[in-house]
Amino acid sequence: MTLYGPVESTYYQVTPMGIDRVQSGRLPNIDVASKRVLADLFRMGGYAEWDELKMMATANPQVLSVALKRLVDLGYVTSGVPGAIQVGGG
């Protein structure tokens, strides 16, 4: 909670398709920075908050933002706020 209200941080989670791509090594048409960010997120357990990624990822924050957007657009990663992402099977 801040002076302006609650702070919601964005979380990112590797999707089943993203997990398959990382494990198989099949990442066609994806830039090196996005591959690294996906590998970093996978190494972190497949689920991380923006701040964790910013501190642990090998990319700088600007590259990280662009790479995450690309990974979300490709369907390899999903994003949301706490409570919006379900961890594990339904």
C-alpha cells in the first residue's frame, strides 16, 4: 500500500506452449533477447513478478519490457496481476 493506494505488480508465467518450446529448443523466428528472457523466466520456476525479472534477468529493463511483450504476443508467456494468474492445473 502506498500513499496513492495499493500497488499492483505484473506477474508473468510461462504457458504450456512456452514450456514445450524451451524444453525442445524449438524457438523459430524469435530474437536472442526474447529467448534469454524466456529462459530466465523458465529458470525462475516459470512464474515471476516484474521486479524479480528486472533484478534476475540478463536483459536490461527496456529490453526486458520489449521481450516480454513479444513473448506474450507469441503465446509463450501470459501476464496479469496477483490473483489473475492461476498456478498449476485447474
